[in-house]
Amino acid sequence: MDIVFAYFLYPGLLIIALLTLVFGFIVAQRRPVLPPNWRRSLLTIDGFAAVLSMVLAIGASMYMPWPFNPIYTSVAGPLLMWAALEAAFLVPSLVAQTSGSALVVRGAARALQIGFAGRIVIWCVFGALYWANQSWHVNLLPAYGLAWIAALMALPAAIGIGMFRSDTALTGVMTTGLDLSTVALMQLAADVRSTVLIAAVATSLAPKGIESAPVRMGAVLAAYFVTMVVLRFLVKNQPFTTLSAALRWCWWRALPPALLALIYLRFITG
């Protein structure tokens, strides 16, 4: 019963739906639209992959360290979250790889490589913050700061916004032959995945040292909204970047602060 409650109410479908609306207004600057003919879209492989992606992403949110989370466990939770969220990102990419169009495959391969590079940094950030939260004290604040900076630099690549967005020359080609409902469903799935990934960062930023669950929930929501606002300004009017430049950004700019946070934790916590 706890799993059903967690999936459909909190911290699953209900909270993610609300946070996805926030993502649409603040970062994407548009209102997420429900597909008018979603039942017909489910009959297409792209539509089915989009729905499966959303189901996996919402499932991942159940295993995050939310306050009041009835099913979170400190060992299995992060592993289940990682597996479900990675699968949520990979399913649509793998479906696109089976397309008969070389341009679609090329665009999907680019997005897959950039997204994977960005998410590697995010998982390093989550690992650093998870480590810091095991024995939180004020000396760990530099690690939190470094991890958050790394997350802000890697999130646009991980979710494909700003200069890491899909190639504008391929965007129209990649949706050729798809009805508007399927395209809307794919966009909604992308918003849900992005929301859950940002929520993973926000939940890990709230120290477990905060004993009051309501106060900790406020800290999680504050971290989420602040991250959203900063992302909006970071991706505003960004020029499109090449694949090689995007990978260099992830490996040589976003990853070092995350590794520094891990090194700092190693010496501080012993």
C-alpha cells in the first residue's frame, strides 16, 4: 500500500506533476500541454516510449530522499532511483536509434552522448551530497557549494536545454511523420524527466541534519526553485554548441567541481 501511495500521490505522480508545471513556466517558459489524442499516440512506438519514460521517471522519484517518504531506504533507494531514471532517459533515445532516417539517428546519437555526459556529473554530485548527508556538519558547506555549482553547469547538458538543445536543423526532421499528439507526448515526457532529475539534485541538497521534516521539505522546495531560476538565466539566449564542445564542457568544466567536492569530503570526513 505504501508503494501505491508513494507512486500516485507523494512523492510520485502528484508532486512531479506540480513540479513539471513549475519547470515549464520557469525554465522552458511554456505551459506543458497534455496530448489531445494520447490514446492514439500510445499505438505508436514513439508515443509508447514517451509514456514508458514518464512511468520510469515518476518511479525514480519514489526512491529519492524526500522528507516523509514512506519507502525510501538509504541503501537501495539511490540505486533504484539511478536505475529507473537512467532507463527513463535511455528508452526514447534507443527508440530513435532504430529510425530509418540517418538524420534522426544522428540527432538522437548527439543528444544521447551529451545527456549521458551531463548525467555522469549529476550522479557524481548526488554521490557527493549523499556522502555529506551521512554525517552533516557546517564544515561540509564548501562541498555543498561545489556540488551545486557542478550541478548547475551539468543540468543543461543532462536535460538538453540552452546551448545543448537539439540541432535546430534536425528538430523538424526528427518529428517528421509524427502526429501533433505524439510530439506533445514526447515533449511532456522530456519535461517530466528533466523535473525528476532536478528534483534529485534538490532533495540531496537538503541536509539530513535538519531534524524537522517540514523544515527539510521547505529546504528541498527552496533548492528546487532556486535551481530552476538560476537555470533559466543560464540557458537564456545561449548559442547552439557542437558535440565536441558540449563534451568538453561536461568533462573539463562541470566535472571538476564535483570531483573537488568528493576530494574535500574524503579529507574532511576521513
